[in-house]
Amino acid sequence: MQTKDFTWETGFTFSKNHNELIELYGGKKDDVTNKWFIGEPIDVNYDYVFDGIWQTDEAEQAAVYGQKPGQVKVRDIDGNKVIDADDKQILGQRSPKWIGSITSTFRYKDFDLSVYLYTQQGAQVQDAFMSSFMTFEGNYNQLDVDYWTENNPSNEFPQPGNKGKYYDTMRYIDVSFVRVGSITLGWNIPKEWTKKIGIKNARLYFTTNNPFTFSSYKGFDPEWATQNTWGTVTGYTTYLIGTKIEF
């Protein structure tokens, strides 16, 4: 879009990666040990299904499964009152189902604004953040979330110190997000101003990288959710003010 003083340019990218296991070892039989299933992606998560938290009025039912109120509940898929390997299901896939981006640049007279957004959708990973800060043991219980207590019958997070043996099912987290990758605002100083002091061209600009991320993810950064939290890899935001001068 272009007028005398205004220009708007926008570019889009979209990528979808589909992978599917067609055959294993010359046949159509699943390899459950390696979590490989015919007709499914190669990188699926296969485990018990998180089904909330055992409540006080479910104490007798919980006892059937050797559990107590306040602990993580998993779904009894076959309904035989026993939680075993037959109750595991495919929960999701570790690779994104699709990714995309949008870049828009606006120019008005001597000013310009560029905005870059990108997104990753459909990936599910085992969250290292939750492992580090939500183990519900000792000093590691460091997050302000809706924990279950007798006076707060949450159905989201188990009672601290009473997580139960199926807590790992909570580690499978959807890490879909939309991120503003960068914003740059610039001003090309009018040449009638700069030529008076012997400058051919001059530009002032402000840039920020990764200023905003929109996601339901509770950890530091959904893009790095599989990394541990002991000072290795997390996202960061930068701000830069700069100038470009040509003589």
C-alpha cells in the first residue's frame, strides 16, 4: 500500500511439517517401548492422562488406586480399577504442528516503524521449569499457583508434599505462543538539517527484541521450555537506541 507520504509493506510466512510412521520393521505393529505408533508422528508423548486432583469426597475411590485426596489423578482408560500400561495414551507431539510469522513495515515521511511477529503452535513438551520449581518437595515449592488444600479444593495442582506417584503426567505442557520478535522505530533526519553541518545522511532509531510473548505457559519462556532453569538457556529482551551517520 503506497500513497504520497505513506507506505505499508507486509510479508507472511507459514510452514507446516507433517510426519507419520507408515511401517515399522517391515510391518504395521506399534513399537510401544520406543513410543512409535503406526499412523502417528515419530515424536509423540505417550503417558497417563492427567485427570485433575483427588478431592476429599473421593477418598474411598482414590484408595482403590492406592491414592489419597490432594494427589494427582490419572484417567482409568479401561475402567478396570487398576492403573497400568493399558491406561497410557498419546497426549501430543513434541514438534510444532505449524509455525508462521508476519513482518510489517510502515513509513510516513521521515519516520518508519517495523514490527516482526512469529508463532509456534501445537507443540507439547515435558516442561523443565515445572520439574525445577514445582516438585512440591522441600524448598523447591517456589511458585504461587492454585495448590490443592482441604480449604482450597483446586483441581489444577496437587497438595505440596503430597503430589502422588503420577505427578509426571502434569509435566506435559502445550508451549504454543505468539511472540513479538522485534520492533524498530526510526527517524531519518531531514537532509536540509544535516547538510548544514556536513552530514550526508543521519538516522536515529530505537529497537527492542522479544518485548512481548503471549502464551498460557507458566514458565520463563515457552520457546525454551525443555531447557533446565539452572542458568543455561532462557529467552531475554533487549533494548537498543542507536544512530547511523554518513559523511
